Amino acid sequence: MDELPLAQVPWTALDFEGAGELPGHTDVPIQAGLAQATGITRPEASHFYRSFIAANRPVALAARKVHGITDQDLAGAPEMASLWPEFKGRLQGRVLVAHNASVERRYLRAFPGHGFGPWIDTLPLARRFYPQLPNHRLGDLVATFDLAEPLNELCPNLHWHDALYDAAAALLFLQHLIRSAGLEDQPLRVLLKR
């Protein structure tokens, strides 16, 4: 897949929101969002997936203040393990995209030996291609490159720190970077360089 032109790469951008840190409890995922597209074609909402995820502990107040997800929102949500068929179908054989991908990689460890990847982390890419910017937060990148309108069209009534909204934002930013740098015909490996 390393030699596939960027205009033909099957992307799945993903994001998780977590329950936050509590004494005696590790952070766990409580929402997942996945957005798919091929190359630089406009993502379609029909290729999006969003789900709450059951937690075996309460959502920390600090986390609720960030994403607004409450314990009540998680009532009846599926367990992470039960999402395996959905995740496998949407991630296998695709290049995974996330902004600051360490969180997403950590949460995917719930599926040992999954083999998903390769990964494109848009945070180091933003730093590499746009070193002049004062920061590389996803929200600021979306504002800087006028991606808010298409993002809001794709994800109406959603907002920052909703997993699907953030996943779609990372995908739109990656597609913008590819177009603006004229990389459509370049192989995937040019973005996999460190």
C-alpha cells in the first residue's frame, strides 16, 4: 500500500472520547467516531460511524466538561468488545488517520492483534508542512484553512470533542494538506516519513 497514490488511498479517520482520569480508574473510551473517504474525494456522511461505548466506571467531571458526555448518555451503550465487527469492517485494509493518534492507538488495544494500519497522524504532518503556524491544534487548523463550513455540513449539530466531528475534521485537514501541497500523485510513503 506504501506505493498507492494519495488520490487513491482508502482512509478511515477515527477519534475516541474518554471517561477521563479518576483515582483508582484508568481512562476508558466512551465514544467512537469513524469517517471514511478515498483519496481527496469529499467524505460522505453515509460512510460515517458514531457510537457511545459502555464504561465500567463513571465519567469524570473534567471529561464531561470537555465533551459533554454523561453517564446517562452511556446507558445501554454497547461494550467496546462488541464493536469488533464494526471496527474490523471499517478499519481493515485502510490507512488510519487521527490527530495526535496515540490515544486512538491505545484504545484500539482492546482488540489485541488487530493489525490495523498504517497510521497517518495529522499532528506531526501539520507541524512538518506548516511549521510557521503558531500552533497545530485541530480546531485551529480547521479555522486557518477554512474547513469549518464543509465540516459542519458533514456533521450537522455536532461540535468539537464529539468523536465523529473530530474524526471528520482530521480527514478534511489531511485531504486539504494533500491538495494544497500537490501530493495527489505521490505515493502514500511520502506521508509515512518521519
